[in-house]
Amino acid sequence: MGKLFRNQRGFTLIELMVVSAIIVTLAAISVPAVGKRSRDYRMAAAARNLQSTVQRARMAAIKRGVGVWVDIDLAGDQCTTFVDDGATASVLDSSDTIIGYLPLPEGVDLFATDSGGPAIQFSSRGTLSIPAGTERILMQNVDGLLRGVRIRITGNSVIVKSSDGGATWYQ
């Protein structure tokens, strides 16, 4: 019976500790990169959801034959799509018909619109009702990544991003 135990091989405690230390070191290096990648994906998803909300508002305006508003709540990081009853023009109130609601994920903040206004409107033909002709709704995450949705006067929208702090925007 003594021969059985002498011929068995295994790992020493030191070998197991070295392998464990290597695994812990690799995990410590990769965790921050995974966290940043996750925040980048969350930001991209928020931009796609915002673009979808804008497009749904445009389609609702065409379908219903009335102006549809997208209320942009910069403080609450959310957008609400509604049909204004006319009591308080362009302001969401209790008598308006809410079509949709989009809260942004945690860590993604709405921070600006080109017009500076709290809402944008699509006409009954689906065009943007802004004198400037285009509108951008801009977002930023905790890493400073900037994305947004640019809406043309025709009502079409595209996702834009900036890598230089907002000086230039590209698709």
C-alpha cells in the first residue's frame, strides 16, 4: 500500500499558488477594460433607442395627421413622445396624449440640444418643425464618450458621435 502513494503525482502547494497569482493578475488587468466596453455598449444602445424614439414620433405624426412632440428632459435623462392638445403648446401636461417614453440607462446623460429647447416637433407630414432645419440631441457617458441623434428637416435621423469633445461630429 505504501507504493501506491509514492507513485502518485500531483501539484505542490507552491505551484498552485503561482498559478492562482497569475489568474488574479490577469483578472485585475482585464476587469477595467470589460467595464469600459460595457459602458460603451450601453451608450451605443442608448443612441439607437433615442433614434428609434425619434423615428416613432415622426411615424406617429404622419399616421395621425397631427404634430407630435418629443419632450427632452435633460435633468431627468428621459424623453417622452406626445400629441399636444393645444392647451400649453409644446409643453407636456396631463391633458396631452403620451405615445412613448424613453428613460436613458444609468451612466448616460442627455446634456444638450442644438435649439436649446425642451422639445422638438414633427409636423403632420413628418418634417421637423424647427427654423434652423436640423436638430441634435446629445448624450454623454461617465467616460466622456459623446453620441447623439441628428434630425434633418426632412425628419430623417442618424446617430452621430464625437471623439474630440464635441468640436466635430461624424456618423
